Amino acid sequence: MASGDLLSPPRHVAIIMDGNGRWANERGLPRTVGHSKGVEAVRRTVEAAADFGIEYLTLFAFSSENWSRPEEEVSVLMGLLRRFIRRDLAELHRSNVRIRVIGERDGLQGDILPLLLEAEDTTRNNTGLTLVIAFNYGARDEMVRAMRRLARDIEAGRIAAEDVTASAITERLDTAGIPDPDLIIRTSGEERLSNFLLWQAAYSEFVFVPEYWPDFDRDLFLKALRSFANRDRRFGGLSASKAATAVAG
């Protein structure tokens, strides 16, 4: 199904990929199998996003709170990330996908940070879908780091305190240069943001999908996009129809 099936696809879709462990538990399988199946869902979703004409796709891959999970599970998740980048980077590059990584980079151990930097550098000049990977990411931490950057800029005289605006903060977030998400999807039936893109989600639409992430496919993605297409986005104002009526009156 191509982008022509959507009259106006959202420019930026962000997804909280939830439910890998529960998917596995319900099948009597180790949680690690669920994570492996989740990687397959990532591949399907990236391909579908490009086909649907979406410009930015952000995936919540690993939160800053996920380090508290059992060591074995964290190790598996890191291994899957390594394999995804090493196996899929060349194909993503051929498909003109640009990769951006958001999240705290300080303190990442071993080869993880070099792999993430390689993915960004290799695809830097691509002009197709921008795949934003939220890794070691937490929205509150992101905002704290942005405030620290802003404080340093004020102290250095690069900006005056009275000139601090929402735009000044946005420019210092990890997502600088990336439009706010139009649509945020969360799988597994949970209905919360879980410290994901708190600043950027101010006017996002939400679709909560009951299916677990490993079962997320092209059809479910398209269903979520069609739900979005039926929303009346007002951004705090009137809808287009009501605004026209008010003017006419």
C-alpha cells in the first residue's frame, strides 16, 4: 500500500514500541525472543513509513530507565542493537534513509556509541525518510541537558535571559531541527508517554494500539494513520470549519 492511499500523511510519526516481553510471556517463550521479534517489526515499520510518505519516524528503542532491567536482558538488547546496525545499515543507506540518534551519549560503554555515530555519519547526506532512534533517552533528562546548555549560553553572553523563548529551548533539545511529532503511537494497550518526547508532544495526536509490538505490521500502521487523518487538529484554536463560520458570522 503506497502513500497515495493517504491524502495527507503525518510528517512525523513517533512510536513507543511496547510489549515485547508480554508477547513472549503469553507464548511461554523467553522475553529475549520477544525482543528479537520486535526487531522484525522495526524493519517492517521503517519500510512502511517510507512507502506511506512519512518524512520522520522516531522509535523509542531504549530508555534511560531501561538500564535497571535484568543484566541478561540488557545484554540481549544491546546485542540486538549491534546486529540491527551492522546488518541493516547498508540496506537503510541504499534506501536513502537518514539516521539520527537522540538521547544521552556520555557514559555509553564499548562499541555502542561508535556504532551509533557510524550510522549517523554514513547516512548523513541521505534525503529520504529520517529514522530517529531514541536510545538511552529520557525526556526529562533531555530537558535538563537543554537547560544546562541554555544556562551556559546565558553565562557566556551568547543569549540574554530576557530572550529565552520556547524556540530557544527547542533549539537546544536533542531533536533540534526535527519537527514535533504529529502522531504518537503506542503498542500493547498502555496509554502513557513514559518519559518520551514530553516537550515535543505538546500538540501531538495519540493512537493506542492494543496489539504488542512484535505483532505491529503494515495494516496496523495504516489503521493508525487513517485514525490520525480523521482527527480535527486545532492547536488551541478553532477547527477550519468553525473558523470559517465565525468569520462569516
